[in-house]
Amino acid sequence: LLLASAALQGPAPRPFSVNDMLAMDRVSDLVLSADGQWALYNLRSTDLEKNRGTSDVWMVSTAGGEPRRLTSMPGSESGARFAHDGKSVLFLSAQSGSSQVWSVSLEGGEPKQVTQEPLGVDAFQPFPSDARLLLAMEVWHEYTGPDAVQKSLQKDADVAARKASGRLYDSL
């Protein structure tokens, strides 16, 4: 009787480990639709064997139900926002080589690239009344104005061409 009781209890509990935490899926960047009926979020999954994580955009009804994956491109997608038309979702992906804004229909289908900026897009926000996007891109701090992107591209190329890999910091 004691052997049967021990077999039903299963393995002894173990402490929660760092690997357990890393293997957990993570939800981030929750956004509600204008009518409050849908929620977008990012779900990050980690493959411990490959030491790699990916993030996809998911959508779920706020009334409940099964979530639906909107993106499954190689790499990661992030920053999803509902488009002004209410029929598609905009998100960031580096699928084209640098981070750009992409779009996918709420009904599903293949994502389409929306922006083709010379620098990667770090963040964006759709305007509520039309098809314009507000874009944020990282440029070198000393450059401002309309030519900041071109000057930053040139400086990036100059830095990449240097043979030295070290950096000297003389202030914080």
C-alpha cells in the first residue's frame, strides 16, 4: 500500500530555476482596438537548445475566446498597432534586413512591407484619421534637421569601416 501511495504522488517538487524562467513564454505590449473589442499583444517564446527567442503578434477578443497568431515570420515582430482602417495591423519586423513597418490583414494572409526607410524604424504610431505614420529612428546625436538621416548613414558607414574595434569614453 505504501508503494502504491508513493507512485501516485509523482516526482518530488523541485525549486523554480533560471532555465524554467527562461523557458516561459512572455506577453508584452498590449494594445486595445478603438472599439475595445480586440487586444493585440506580443508573445515571446524561447528555444533553450538554440539559445534563441522569437516574438510574434497575437490577437484575442476582449470577450474571451482563443487567441489567434497574426504573424509567424522568421525572426521577431513587435510593436503591433491597429491601422487607421480598422482592417489591418501594423508591426515592426527586420525581415527585410532592417527594422521596418509591416502590415497584415486581421483576416490573416501574408504580411506586406509598408516602409522602406534607409535607417531602421525603432518605433511608430499611426495617425488616427489617415494613413500617415509617425516614425522614430535612431540618428547620431550631433545631427538634426532634414539631413540627419543621410549624415547618420554616412557616419555609420565610417564607423563600420574602421579597423579598430575599441571605444574610448572620457565622460559619462
